[in-house]
Amino acid sequence: MKKTANILLPFAFIAMLLVSCATTAAVNETVVVSSDASGRLMLEKRQEEGMMAREDRLFFERNGQQNLIFESEGRAVEQVLPADLDGDGSNEILIVMELGGSGDFRELALLQAKDGRYQQVWLETGFSAGKITVTTDAKNKKLIVIDYFTDDEPAKEARAIYAFDGSNVTLLQTTPVETGG
């Protein structure tokens, strides 16, 4: 038994070392979020080797030209949801970011095109874990749905539903998530 442990111990150490190295390795990739006749919405994930903070960037690419529209400033962009939330024919961009740390907290930024440039018009921060989607209601209006965990002990699942009217984001309702049975 002792002989087997002596053989396996170095392999366990090497496995732990490899996992540790993988978590501090650099992240550098660019992905296409969406594409249409006007260009491509691209997400560039950037992280220096050995660093915890991310410097992700969101940009439009048209005719080989890149137009930067958002920088994450240390947060990790997890999801980008382009959608016409206010029904004006132009997509707004909802960005979901992880804030880091052990709390698994998220932050949302909503960008809207104004005068040919995207501007941040809403920021929602501090919800824990969960899932963010854009859905359509019975009146064909787009809604932002956030499923998250409350601060209660023990934490409970909840859902917040928001609407964007072109100027303001409004919380329509907060409800417990139906778990079924």
C-alpha cells in the first residue's frame, strides 16, 4: 500500500501543477457574436498570463475596420446579447460580465446606439449566479429576464423581468422561480 502511494504521489502533484498552470494561462481569443450586412459584432477575450483581471473588448468590424464599442475594465465578459429591446429597428447590446471573487456575482451593461456610437444606458450589478435571457412577451415586446439567487439564508432562486423603452430600463416584476416537481 505504501509503495502504491509513493508511486501515485508524484502523479497527483503533477496533475495539481497542470491544473494550476491552466488557470493562470493567458486567455486570448476573438469570437463572432453576430454578423449581418452592416458588419460583425466581435468579442475579444484578453487576459495577461498570470493575471486575474480580464480586459475583454467588444467591437464592430466593417470592411476590415474595427470600431471599439465596449471595454470590460477587469471584468470577464460571459455573454453578449444583441437584441432590439425597444422596437426601433436597431439592436441594443446587453453584456453580461462576471465580477470575479468567490461570490459568483454578475453585472449587466446595456448599450444603445445614439448618433452612430454605442453608449451605456443601464448598469445592473450584484446579482448572484443565474442566467440572463432576452425573451418576447405576449404583446411581442422584448424583455430582459434575470434568474438569480437571493441574499436569503439559505439562498432562494428568483427572477427579475425588465423592459427597455428606448430611454429607461424598468423593473416590471420580481418573482420566485418555479422549480416544478
